[in-house]
Amino acid sequence: MRRYVGKSAATGAILLSLTAFALTGCGADSGKSPQAAGGDAETIYKKQCLSCHGDQLQGRIGPSTNLTKVGGKLDREQIVAQISKGGNGMPGFKGKLNETEIGTLADWLAAKK
């Protein structure tokens, strides 16, 4: 019985860790509104994108999340659409970021070639 309880506790701890990670995943923030981040693209990125796309834009959850050369693949309007609407596993940020923030982020990412 003791071994079973130990394994169950370990399994519970793993599930709790995974749940916590999921809750702090893509687009999660520290409770402050995205508007509080200001208009700086890197600040917005760090607050809203870093958890899935990584601290160097390298992607954290698969090759499609790598943004190091996204501007060579998508133009600004396509990047705006992707950020706003999401798709291919990415959530949309239209309700979390305002148009100015999305545009600032898109301009910054479009320059990554």
C-alpha cells in the first residue's frame, strides 16, 4: 500500500506541475493588462509570447514556433493576422492586445529575416 501511495503522490505532483505550466503558457501574463506593457515590442513579446516562442525567438514547443526569421516567411499583414486570429496551434490575441500593440509587435517581427 505504501508504494502505491508514493507513486500516486508522485503522479499527482507531476500532474500539478504540468497544469501549472499549462496555466502559465502561451499568452499568460502576471495579472497586469497588456496595455500596461506599453508600446515597446520587446516588452509585449516578453509578456505575451516568450512562453511559447522562447527568449531568443527560437521556439519552445516545436519548429513552427521559431520566429527568428519570420519576416522572411510572412509579411507584416500576415503577421498581424496570425497574432490577431491565431491558428496552427497558436491562440489569437485580438482580445488580449490592442491594435497598436499588435502592430508594434508585427513591425518588430517583420524585420526578423
